[in-house]
Amino acid sequence: MAGNPFINILEFPDFPAMTPAAAEEAMPKLLADAKARVDAIESGASADWAGFVLALDDAVRPLYEAWGLVGHLLSTCNSEEWRAVEAKWQPELVAFSLRVGQSRKFHDLAAELRSKLPGDAPPARRRILDKMIQGYELSGVALDGEKKKRFNEVAASLAKLSADFRDHVLDATKTFRLPVSEAQLDGVPEQVRAMARRKDGGFEATIEDAMYVPLMKHCRDRSVRERLYRARSTRASSGTTDNAPLIDGILSLRREKAKLLGFKDPADLSLSTKCAPSAAAVFKMIDDLAAASRPAAKREKSALVAFAAEAAKRGDGNGDMAPWDVSYYAERQRESLYSYSEEELSRYFNFPVVLEGLFKLAGRLFGVSISPADWSAPVWHKDVRFFRVGDEDGRTIAHFYLDPYSRPETKQGGAWMNEFRTRNVRPDGKVELPLAVICCNQALPDAEGRCLMTFREVETLFHEFGHALQHMLTRVDDGGASGLNLVDWDAVEVASQFMENWCVDSATLSRFAFHVDTHAPLPASLLEKVRAARNYRAGTACLRQLAFAKTDMLLHSESFSGEPEDVKRSVFADYDVPMIPEDRFLNSFTHIFAGGYAAGYYGYKWSEVMSADVFGAFEEAGLSDEEAVRRVGRRYRDTFLALGGSVDPMEVFRRFRGRAPAIDALLRQQGLK
């Protein structure tokens, strides 16, 4: 037990030793120790920072840190054994969290400590206490008797249903395999064909992100596209992986939870912790953006239909515009309009070179250095990299892991950033440095070691690195508010979406966009086409995201009744989102049913308004003025990245921009104004 890697977590976790058996062995002791320490604090703590706030954090952190690592391994090394660990111990973790969150003593100590804070106390501490008090209230601290019992039952059931929802999507995705011939892959980039090639020499197509997206864009065989589209659209909708009953259960329990806490609906509960002041404000943003997007989306649709008809005359397809045709013809139209192909462009984005260019950008903007440190830390898979982050004086300020490639059998789809450890200064002055992980799902390198990226994959890498920068470059000393801690959920995408803008900046691209064969830099003429094409079908893309956001808000609103599918179909029809009659998009909408975006998916657009306005400051200073870029970059680091969650996000924006955010920059960037 003394050497258990989940109990004695080193500076860098010993991932090879972190097996399901080790987790199973560690959890009883971690849980018992946390319970005993919490009980001791509750019976004897006074209202002071060290004796209450820090002591409570020390009491629960070993348990939560270990459980976070279990969750990470579930998402990157998923197996029946890891699922069994989660199924057994998740109810215990939920019960323990509720026991802490429902402590009236802790609530009262936090309230008393807040009232005693001197006027010159660090803003971070006041915000930590404000959020602690709110957290106790949202954990049901005011409930008694049967209401408290029922609240705890609801919380446990929601955790179980969300985990099952996630697993069903993963299982449904990895089990679908469509045998195809090499001829049926005509038009598909070589790197994708390599992914589809089986060891026996045959081919099979899948609906995992890394393969599905390029196949829908490039596969000339319409029957293959149709089968893939239908499979993807109906994921987790039959047999043991059917998520429809889980959706009903999750929505019902969320409504009950909100009512128990005194909120009118789950949306009202969700917004109590976010920047957006009300559901009405969220719906207004959605409606305003939709109004700006609809005319463009209508023109885009008409133009695509006309293009498909012309393509049919040339022998490419029959001119139909079924949902599985949209991506294919859109890609052909984009190639025609801007005179380049996605495959041609990808030859300028070799993953190792792009990664180095991203690190150079971080140095240029924020004065940090990033260097490999693979020998310093054990990893969970041979493809995982480890890096050190240094400041302008060369001091180490953070570390991060990078897990870049797709593993559909064991790794969940999409891309994400998680934190393993947050910056924290201990009472003895010791500084605990941030430790982060970035996960993507790119295609594996080819036989020559080259890993060509689509432009969207480049943007995704920059996006997730933006999250990591906000976690790693914080200067807040109190761990409870450093990095992403306490950043309101509808502002958490600002730093990530901001980084995507640099993917079309010529000075940035000059540092990493080189042809994989000739090493020639990306031609200025091609860059101009990429910039022009970035807003290709921007109205359609915006309406699609708004449809997701509005569906999410309606499902969690007081007015919701009936079938979730009916709500989705009504919204999708209104926003002209293509779908087939048997579409079951909601069954794989993990963001809101197995993630943190319930009644919060709108946050992507809410954040995008701010991130576009933030990048506008660099545009106004002059992107070609290197000194100006550095100056504004340091101001951005000193506000958005340094302040973490210690200050309200809207106040952080005002400190950087000198005013409140405006929607104009986003509309201008996307060509909608």
C-alpha cells in the first residue's frame, strides 16, 4: 500500500503503475483518510484561512487528485476494468462530495471568514469564499430530511447516467466498421486511406472523428458517405447502447434537482454560476447572431445547390443534396472558389513542425519558452509527449503532457485539456507548479513519420493549447482561484478561441507552415485563399452552433415538456440544420449529457464574442508591428492568463480592453457584417 501510485502521487504521476487494481486498492484508504480529516476540521476549525480553507483543501485533495487521474485514464485508456472501478467508487465519491458540500459548519465558517476579510485582502480570497458559499448552497446545504435524502439520490443517479451515456457513445463509435474497397476510397487523402487499411490488406471505414470528417468531405462514393452518415447520426440509439432513456432520465433528474434548490428550471440553476445574467440574455444573443447569420446562410445554401447541379452535369454525382452530400459538395465548392484543396494545404502542416511553431508563438506573445522533457515523466501511452514551460528568466513555471493521436478502441473522441495540478503557494512558501494535459485525435504518422494536419486540426491544437496557457501562466497564489479554477463556464472558451485567430496570421505561419516534401514556405497567395475560405459558409456554421445552443437551453428550460427529439427537430428545422428522419443527434451530444455544458453550450458563442473582441486589440495595434504585438500580448498575459479565476471574467475583459465586449468584432471576423 505504501508504494501505491494513487496514494503517493509523485510530482509527475507514475502512470505505468496506475492500473485498475492499484486504484481499487487505493480508494478505500483515500476515502477513509479524507472522511476522517474532514470530520476533524468540522469539529474543531475556526474561521481563519489556514485553519479552515487550506486545511479543508489538504483534507480532500489526495482523494480528488487520485479520482481525477482515474477519470483521465478512463478517457485515454478505456477498458472494462477501468469502467468497473468507476462504477464501484463513483457513488462513494458523490456521497463524500455531498457530505462536504452539505456541511452547515463549513458554510457558516466560510460566511464568517468572508465577513472578517480586511479591505486589502487579496481579491482571489474574497472570490474563493464567495464561490465556496455558493457551492455549499448549490450542494443542498439548506435542505433537511426527505428533501436532503432525495437530493443526494438525484446527484448519485445523475453521475451514473452521465458515465453510462459517455460509455455508450464510445462503444457505439468504436464498434461500427464498414468494409470498403480501395476503389470506394477514390478521392480520399492518402493519410486517411492509410488509417482505413487493415493488416490483411483490406479497408474499412469508421465514424471516429479523425476518419469520418475527411471521408464525408472527400469520398466520391455516395453510398459510402450515406452509410457513414446514417451510422454517425444514429449512434447510441439501439440495443445496449441506446441513450434515449438516459436522456429522459437525466433531464427529469436535473429538473428535480433545480426545484429542490429553489430554482425554476435547470437553466436558471446553471446560469447562477455563469457570466450571462439570465436565460433571456442568452436567448437574445442567440437570436441576434441568428438574425445576422440567416441571410448569409440562405445565400450559401442556394449557391451550394446550384454548384451541385453543375457538378452533376460534369459527371460528379447526380445533383442531389441529401445530408450526406453537403460536406462533399461544400468541399468541392470551396476548392473551386478558392483554388486549393484541403489535401494540398495539409502538406504545409506537418504536426511536429506545427507544434514547434505554436511554441514559438507562445514565446513571441507571452515571453515563455517551451522545451521537451520526455525523460522527466512516465506516460500512459508511448505516443504521449511531455514538456517544460519556462518564463523569461528561464525558471520552470509549468509542465504539460500532449497525447496527440487517435486510438478509437480506448480513447474518447474529440479534443480536450485537463489539469492534473494547479499553481498553489503553500504556507511555507513552496510553489506547486501547474501540470496539464492536452489530448487530440489526429491521424497517426505515416510510414515516413510524417503527420499531416488538416487546417481544422491545426486550429484545434491551437484551441486546446489556449486552455492550457490559461491554466499554466496564472500568477494567482491561491490554488482555489488560479488557472481555470473559478473561471465562469461561459467565459472558459475565451483563451482557447483567441488562439485560433493566429492560425491565419502570416508572421505566425511563417514559423511553421512549410511543405512537407520541398520545405518551401506557405505561399502568400495560398494564405490569402485560406483567409478568404475561413469564412466560407460562415452563416451556415454559425446557425448550426446556435441550433445546438438553443436546443440545449430549451431542454433545460421551465417551458420544456414532451419529447427531447421534438424540441431538437423543431429547432434544427428552424435553423435549417440538415438531418434524416431517424436522426438521433442528442444520443451522442456528450457536451450536455456527459460533460459540463448542460444549459451552457451557448458559452462557446458567448466566449467567441469576447475572444474576437480580444483579438481585435491586436488587429488595432497592427499585426505587422512586432513590438505592438508583443506589447499587447504581454497585456493579455497580465490579464486573461495571469488572473485566472481570481477576478470576474467581465472585469478581466474590461481591464484588457478598457470597455465591455461588443458583438461587432465577431460579425466582422466571420464576414457577417
